[in-house]
Amino acid sequence: MIPRARIAEILAGYDKDDLTIGVLGGHSGLDVCRGAKKLGFRTLAVCERGRERTYAHYYRTRGAAEEGDGAPKGIVDEIVLVDKFRDIAREDIQELLRARNTVFIHNRYFWVYCDFAQIEDSFEVPIFGTRGMVRLEERDVAKNQYWLMERAGIRFPRIFASAGDIDRLAIVKVNEAARGYERAFFLAQSPADFERKAGELVAQGTITREALAKAVIEEYVVGAQVNFNYFWSPIEGELELMGTDMRRQTNLDGLMRIPADEQLEVLRHVRPKMIETGHIACTTKESTIEKAFELGERFVATARKECAPGIIGPFALQGAIVAEDGKEDIVVFDVSMRIPGSPLTMFTPHSGYLYGESMSFGERIAREIRKAARLGRLHELCT
């Protein structure tokens, strides 16, 4: 891991009045750039050749919005083209980013397309957030998200050690064969059901036996799915609930729109998939908010103790609200230890309750960076 002293040394050489907010061209890149531009920062997107048009054309910064109006259009000031996203770790690209006084905002794209060790040990550009924690989202590493949630006293689904232990409806999470960074999901009610469905997916080439051996098998929790999106501010020493949303998944969402009698016929020919394709804003009852804050605060405290410096900035606890014995509880399926893939958080009211106006993750990150730079505390936000 690159020592924090090295990152502090790089930041010490930056012109704090001329910072650039950098991001990979994907995932939540547009949201980050929008927030950065609103706060007066220059923006830069590192894009893979052939996938740059969104950033280099449609949303590039350009001209006036209309004749006589001095407001520019667009949010992306500069594009850095690379043949592959992982080329961001090339020394010449790192030098360019440092020359621009870049603070880089990491997201899931960044870690998917780049090697963990490469970024943790060789990417000498200040990253907003904790670069050593995103690896803990993986299920096959020590002291991962389940371990942290257990230490924090956060409820998560029962984990079955093997398919032979399945005694109720379970969801199996296994990496796809074609896209190893994405997970295929299937439901199983018994060991025999698991073997039948897994065998079909292996035969189809959707998954491999090797990936299946590393699959996570969780109790399927029946509840209203909600992602709780947070921001931990080291500068303020305060946790904020940015908003709540839920996933849209293909082809599951399409199947659910079919009348029940027709679903049975369709399911003879089409297997349900749960590939995440977006998010939609959803609200929760006001009585849920205190519980959501409590879980977030527990996670922040545990992360600071076990994985110093712990969470910095955005993260999410993704799960469901269940009703049991006349009471409601939150069960967490996944933890995002960086900006979640759901910039629509600004369309739920939570940040507006605090700031008087709805705020996206991109803007909240930019606010934190601007304040830290003014106070000489930028090194506390970057690793």
C-alpha cells in the first residue's frame, strides 16, 4: 500500500487554488463532474478509446448555452484517452494527472478494470477515499464486508457454508464466465435444486465450475429493497444520509411486469436474471431514518477501528426492510465502500433536510474537497 505520507507529499506540491477533480469515464463519472463544476473545479475524465463519446462529445464543456448567455454547456473539461482503462496506472498518465493537481474520485469501474494491487501499490495519485477498503467488497478476501458487518452488529443474511446446507430459499451469487467482475444470481430451495440450476448455467456457459466453488450462498430475505447511501465527513466528523434508492435489474424487472399466468409460460423458455442496469429513487418511512443512521454510524466506527483510516466520504449499505413480529428491521446484503452507482440519491429528500436543497454525491464530494483545501486538511481525505 502506498504510504499516506507519500500521498501527503504529493498534495503538498499541489496548487490548492487550481485543483482538478478526476474520474474514470463510467459508473458515476458524470455525477462527479457535475458536482465538481458546480463548485468551481476543473474536471478530467480518463476514458477508454471507443467508449469516450459520452464525455468527449455529449457532455464536454463548450461555449455558451445560447446566444447572449455566458453560461457554458457541459461538465467535462478534459479527456485523457487510453487504450484500456487499466492504462491509467502508466507512469506517463500518472504524471499528467499530478501535473493537473488531480484529486481522483474512485468508483466501482475504477477497481473493476484495474488490478487491486496495481492501484493500491503503484498509483501515486491522491485518491479521495480509502483505497485499501474497496477490496473488502469481494467475498473471498479475509476480513471482508461480512466480517466488518458482524463486528459492527449489522444484520445480514445467513450465509450457507455449502450448497448441502440449504434448508430454505437461498440466493446464489457467483461471478459470470464472460464478465468476471459481474455476478450471476440464481435462487435455490434445496441442495438438489442448487445442483440442477447450477448445472444448467454451467452447460449454458453463463458460469464456470471454478467460479461456482467460490460462490456466496445467502438466505433469500423477503423485504422491500432499499439502498441507504451515506457520506462520512472527516472534516465535519459527521455522518450524512444522502438518499435512498433501489436497483433495477434485467431481465427480472421485465418478467415482473408480465401477468402471473403468463409468467409461468415465459419461464419455461426464459431464465430470470438479476443483472443490475440502473437505480430508481425510493423513499422510506421517517421512522426508518434513525435506524439507518445507527447502522451507518456503527459501520463507520468499526471501519475506523479495524481498517484505519476507515471510510472517507461516500459509501452505501444495500439491503431490504423486513417486517417481523410487528416490527421492521434492516437487513444488509452488500456494502459499497466508495461512491455507489446511484447518483439519483439527490432525488430523495434526505440531503435537502440538511442543506436546504437536494445534493448529489458529486456535489457533496466537491464541497468536502473545497473545504479541506481551504483548511489545509486535504491530506485527511486522500489515500
